[in-house]
Amino acid sequence: MSFTYDDRLGISVPVLETEWENLHYDTQAAILEQWESIRGNIPDRIRELEQSINQLQHQLNNEEHFEKSCELNSMISELASTINDLWIWYRTGEEVGVKKIHS
């Protein structure tokens, strides 16, 4: 088990080399501990991206050139997609924690 930094997301994400259920309890606990530390930074990362979107939307509102407007829209879309992926990762952590508690 390792964590790999994802440039797009701006966080490290887990890379499982085997099924979660096949990992020893102590290994699972260590992974969850490290993930919770990383996961705690996700809301801050989302806020950063939202600020970038707000800046781009402001630029878009004042943009008169069609090509530049398209470029700004594309950038906003990519940032929104990144935010969506970060929320998925954030909720994934909750699911693993809930499964672990109920096991």
C-alpha cells in the first residue's frame, strides 16, 4: 500500500496493491490513519479551487472575445471536475471508516 501525489487533485491518493480485505488489521489501521490526515486537507483544497473558479468567472463576465470565453469556460469546467473528484475521495474515506467501525 502506498500513497501517490496526484497533481490534478493536489493531494496524495491511496494506491492499493491488494484487496482491502486481504490486508492485515494493523496495516489497515495505519493506512486509515494516514488517509484521515490527507482527507482532512480536502475541504481546504476545494476552497482553493472554488476561489480560482470565482476569479475565472469574474474574468469570464468581463470577457468580450469568444475564443477567450471558451478557454475560461474550459478552465472552470476542469476545476469543477476536480472538485467533484475531491468530494468523491472525501466520501470514500467516510465509507471506509464506517465499514471499519461496523466490522
